Amino acid sequence: MTEQRRTQSEAQIRQKVTEYEQWAGQAQQELQQQQIQAIQPIDERVLQIVERIANERGIDVVLDGVAVAFIKNKEQNNLTNAVIQALNQQ
């Protein structure tokens, strides 16, 4: 293979890699958008239920357990089971 032919082949390969990376990036963005659209109605229902249960129990602040590194918690203040039960009843 001549040097010129090798250089052309390398350029073609780089072009294909670039095209693939662009395609993969676009596909990833579309997938993320679809995930957001699929999860949004569930998130809204959960938020409504959490709000209702917190109001019923006189709770002013509700923390997301995933987002909090540490908090001393009493089980009676944990809304998780009540929210799951309410979701299952819908």
C-alpha cells in the first residue's frame, strides 16, 4: 500500500469514526429524552402523594433519602412505605 493510499484510508476511517460518534451521541440524547418523558408522569404522581401524606402528618419538610448523605431518622417519620402503598392503590 502506498503512503498516499494509506493516508486516504486513515482519513476515511477517521471520518467514519466521527460519523459514528455523532450518531451515537444523538441516539444517546434521544434515549435520555424518552426516559425523561416516560418517568415524568410517575414523578408527578409520587410528588402529589408525598405532598398529600406530608400534609396529613403535619410534616413541613420532606427530604429525598438518596440526596441526603446522613440524617438521623425515626421510622415513624419515613414516608416511603405510605407513598408506595398509595401508589399501589391507584
